[in-house]
Amino acid sequence: MNINRLLFKLTFPLLVIIGLTFIIVVPVVIHINTSILEKKSLEHISHLSSMALTEIKHDADDLHSKLKIFVELPYLESALRARDTEQLTKLLLPAKISLGLDFLAAIDSGKNPIVFFSNQGISLDAVIKSDIVPKGLLGMHLNSLITLNNNLYSIAVVSSDTREKPKIIIAGKRLKTPLLRQHVSKDLHQARVLLYDAKGNIASEVPEDISGHENIAPETFNFLIINKKSVIKEMSHGDHAKHLVLYSPVIFENNVKALYAIHTTMTETITAKRKNLLTLSLILGTGMIMLIAAGYFTSRWITGRIGNLLEGTRKIAGGDLGYQVSDKSRDELGRLAASLNGMSTSLMLSHEWWSKTFNSMSDAVSIHDRNCTILKANYAMSSLLGIPADKLIGQKCHTVFHGTESCIDLCPMKLTMRTGVSEAIELMESHLNRWLSIAISPVHDQDGKTDKIVHVVRDITKNKFTENSLQIHLNRLKALRSIDKAIIGSIDLHVILETFLSEVLAQLNIDAACILLLNNKTQVLEYVTGKGFHSTALRYTRLRLGESNAGRAALERRIISIPNLREDIDGFIRSGFFTEEEFVTYFAVPLISKGQVKGVLEIFNRSFLDTDQSWLDFLEAIADQGAIAVDNATMFEDLQRSNLELFLAYDKTIEGWSRAMDMRDKETEGHSRRVTELTVYIAQEMGIKDEDLVHIRRGALLHDMGKMGIPDSILLKPGKLTDEEWKIMKLHPVYAYEMLNKIDYIKPALDIPYYHHEKWDGTGYPKGLKGEDIPIAARIFAVVDVWDALSSDRPYRPAWTREKTLNYIRSEAGTHFDSEVVRVFLKIMDSEEAETIQAGLFMKDNDA
């Protein structure tokens, strides 16, 4: 290292700093010193101005106070009241002389002089025109300044105590600059004071050293009059000496009555300024020389020690991480050397720790440059690639990873180098025959650009196999669940088996499958459905137990498998078109539920199947699900068939009871069937639900069931019934209720047998129900029953005409019948279908 060059680098800036300091500090100090001196001058002249103003106002206040004392003499008050000029002359003239007044006057309320004494040719009119006179006549005691004959006068006015017509005493004394000097301090005597009237005219003597500069500049005068504030100006007089001039207004009663100017020389300020400048230059020059000498020798001492530090940094930067600098001093450079030694030790320990950590990582980690060259690789990377770590340095990553001469298309490193963003990818690397998870992170330089790449690789081959296995199991569980949902959600066996076969093909990864169900009556396996076949070769399959492969599987209750059908085709001689399917592998699985064979699942594949125990276990599991599906569906079909047969038996029984009633009551033969069909038709038109129509139909068929309890002598009597007989006849709804109430499946149908003789107005029987309290089924049937009764012949009367019957029913709406039911009934009877409906009813009756 060139120590002299370092010495120059350390000394030259010091010299520059000292020079710049001298250049900057000297003018600043001079400026500050000058400002201080000027400030003192301004403070001094401001103080003089305050003293001058005090003296001016003191004269006016003194004149006013003495005049006020004089006016309070009792002789003067009486003389003023009597306008005694002689007495007033005796009193006022001595006062004028003793007080040194220039004029003195007594004036009445009409501004007329009583007496007036003056010298120097002062006019009484000028005095009376002063603005202080009207105020005095109002009873005020005032003092002010007035300009008379180009001279300033202190003026005072006092009012007499005369209450009728006030009179005033007004006095004035000329304000002179020499007068000021008789009373004020030494400082004010050394200054030059000029007086001006309110118009800016000179009103005092002008000293010789100020002559020619006594006039006030117009802008200064305007400022003083408008703002009523002092102002300081700097000017040069004839001797070329600089003066400070302070102009200030004299204000009485908020009005500018006069102006004054104070001139003071700046000779002392300039002299002090030059003296301070010389002293400061000597001090700074001496200091500069001493600083240069001290800086030079200090720099030589420092540069030697800095050289040692620089040598240490070069050693450490070159890789000698344990290098120690020999500097044991306790100053800043010594502490810096100790810090450098500590940093060197820490770097060495950190490097060792980093190397151990880097090489102990289970993930394969490498660091690459922008050209995909490997700069650093840990032991895990060496183990993954089968190449020693030192041999990996300098090789291209695509060469060792992919076995290619350039980056592959999916390489995430290319994308990271282009975008500067971390990337990750999973891929099957055929060169290594492994699944790899690759994460790429950029390392940026100071400009934010990608400088290097951190390449982290993890072997996930086992994880992938496990993941695939789990996914297969999950899919198979979903398939079983899907079959469960199909079993629960549908009762159609064909729909369930379609879902079942779809899941079999998807989860077992086979080409075709079919279901053969066992006919319990014939003990023959019959084809039901299939998927994946190119022909109808197996659609007409009918196999006895033990016949062919499927028959053997059902009989022996075990899985039959044929790995190669081309070598064992005998089991499929049942179809001449089977060879066109080109199947290779075959399985026949018995479908067994609750210990009974329900059928056989046959599966086919057009290539060899690589099956394992997991595949076979799932085959058995899904076959069990298929067996359960078949068992549940056939069980439900059997149950439905039994329910239907029972339902038909119930209805046949009811119809038998109804026919028995018609046979017993010759007058009502065919009546029950007709009213039943018409009642159901009207109920449909009124929007009654289908499940309720079943009960309405049964109730209509059994409406006269209670007549079974009425004696034949009453029921079959050809003539009119007596009152007692009617009482017995009206009991037949009650008999019907008591007879049928204990039969559960008929209970919902009792509304018509029990209430069909109730009337809308409440006059019916057996309960006397009224309005909507009557069940809707009974209200509908009441209209139909009357219609059929009046339209049919009776032994005691012929059938009514259609028109007469309809008019009667229309007239009974709202009393006997529900008006809404009558409206729907009449609408049906007026429709084009009315004749068809009636013809159909009678045709059914004749058929019966």
C-alpha cells in the first residue's frame, strides 16, 4: 500500500476544510460582529429618541400643570366671571413672565379675547383657530403642540370653573432645541436634534454638520404621518461621514402635532468594525497554521495503523478468515482492529457452521449462476445425482439432471431468470427415473437483477406412489359411496345397475362388464345389462348353475379368473360373436347377499391386467355392493307387488260390500257406482290431491253401508215412512261409522258415510254440522247423491227431468248445498263433456 498517497488523502481534505472554514467563517463572523455593532447603534439612537420625546412632552405637561395650578386661584375665577381686564392683567402678566411664556390669553365662550399678552408678533387669531380651543371651552384641560410663525410651541389650555359660560386660559411657550440640551443627559447633548411641524417644515435651528440634509424625504414623511411610527435611515453628510437618523412623530390626542429627527454619527461603529476584523484575521491565521501542522503529523501516525487494517481486510477478503491484525492500543483504531479480528473469527465460525448446515440438509441444494453453471452443491445433491460434490462444480444443471445439452422446456430456472420470481414444479425425471420436486429462488444483486439461483430438489418418488395409491383408494371409496347413493336414491334396478357398472369400469380400469341375475324360479342366470361391448354377443345369455365360467362362479361361490382368454375360450362357446370382442382377461364374480346368490358380475379387458391384492380386494368389495343393490331392489319390488295386491284386495272387498248393498236395496241398484265416479270427478275439478281421492272413492262406495243395520221392513217399505221409521232410517250414518271406524285403512274414508246427510245451513243429520264444518268430501257427495236420486226412477215416483233436477240443485245452493260445490257441479253439467260423463257412468253400470 502507498502510505504517502494515503497521507495525502488524509491531509489534503484537512487543508481544504481549513481553507473553506477561513473563507466561510471570516465573512460570517464579520457579518455577525457588524450586525451586533449596528444593533447597538440602533438601540442607542432609539434610546436617544425616547429621551427626546420625553423632554418634548415634559415641557408640554409642565406647562399644563403650572397653568392649571394658577387658574385655580380664587381671585382669577372671580376676575374671569366679571371680565375684569385690569384685575386679569395684574394676575396674568406676572405669570407669563415668571413661566417664560411666549403668549398668554383669557378667552370667553364666544372665543372673544378678554386679555391677551404675547411677544414675537404672535397673532391671537392664530391661537384661537387652534383645535385645542373648542375642546377647552367644553371644560377639558389639554396640552399639545402648535405651529405659529414657523415655530413650534408647547400649548396648554385650562377651563375656568364658571358654570354659566365657561372661559379658558390658554398659554404657549416656544419649543427650542437648545432648550432640550439644558435638561437632558450627556448622550442626548452629543446627538443632533431637529424639530419639524406637522407639515414637515423645519422648526428649529440646524447644526452646521447637518446643514443641507434637514429636509424630510416625502416617502419618510408619508410613512410617519400615516403609520404614526418611528423610522431609521442611514445617510452621509458633507463630511462624508455616515450618520444614523431616526425620525419620529410627536402625537397628542392621537394626532401628529410635530416631528423630530435625531442624527448620530457612525464613526465609532466603523472604527470598532475595523479593529475586530484585524484581530479576527490574526487569530484565524495563527490557528490555521497550527491546524495544518497538527493535521500533517497526526495523519502520518494514523496512516501507518490504517495500513495494517487494510492489509488485514485484504487477507480476510482473500479467504484467510482467521487472520488477526496486531494493534493492541485502546483508541478508536485499536477498537476497530479488535472489531476486525472479532469479525474475522466470526466469519470463520460462520463459514464452518454454514458449510456444516449446507451439507447436512436432507434436501439436495445447489447454487447456480445465470448460465445454469453449478457453483456450489451439498452432499445431498451429490447423493441424488451419484456424482461427487467437487465434480459437480462447473457442470451445467441440465446436463446432470436431464441429460440434455440445453435447458428443457419445463425448466423453472429459465422462468425465474426472466421474471426474478421464485418458481416450483413437480416432474417425473426419466433421466434419473425419479419424481422430483424442484424449487427455484432468485438471489438479486444491488440493482435488483437476478444474479444467482438457489436450486432445491427433493426426491418425492415414494410420496407420489403413496399419493397415487391414496387417490386410487379415495376414488374407490367414492365409487362405493356413489353406489350407496344410487341404492338409497332409486328403486329402479336398471338405474342402480347402470351406476354400478360405470363405477366398475372406471375404478377397475377395465374395458367391459355385464350383470347376470339368477332367476329363482328357473335357477337360470339371465343377462340384465352391460357396458363396454362392441356387439350384442352376450345380451341373450342364459346359463344354468355350473354352466360356463359364470355358472361355475355362481355354483361354487368363488371368483373365476382367466388371465388369457385366447388360451381358454371354451367358457364362451355360448356366442359365436364373442371372438369379435377380442377380450384377453376375464373375471366372473358371484354376487352374494345374505348368503344367497343373486347373480354374477363378469368383467372383460382387451389387454392383460396387472392386478394386485388391493385390486382384488376392491373387486370383492364392489361385487358385495352390487349384490346388496340387487337384493334391495328385488326386495322392494316384491314389497311393492305385495302392497299392490293387498290394495286391490281392499278395493275389491269395498266394491263387494257396495254391490251387496245395491242387491239388497232394489231401489238403489247401480246407484253407488254412479255417485262414486261423479264424486271423484268433481273432487278432481276442485283440486283435491290424488292421495285424498282414494279415500273419497272408498267413502262414496260405502256411503250407504249403515243401511245394513236398518230392518228390511223399513228399508224396503214401498210407501211413505212414519216419523218413528224416519228416526230409525236417520241412524244409518251412525251405524256406518260404528261399523267401519275400527277398520284402520277405512278410517280416512268415513267423512262421506258419516256426514253426507249434513246440510249447509245446519239442518241435516246426524250431527247438525253447518257450513265449512262439514268435510269437503261430504259436501261434494251430498250434491251428487241428490242428483242421482232425483234422476233415477223410484217405485213411488218417476225420475225427474234433467232441467228440473238442475234447477232444484241450483235453488238449494247456500241452504242444503255448498255454493262452491254447486258451481263446479253445474259447470261440469253445462260442459260438452257432461253427456259423455253421464253415458260413461251408466255404461259402467250396465257392464256391471
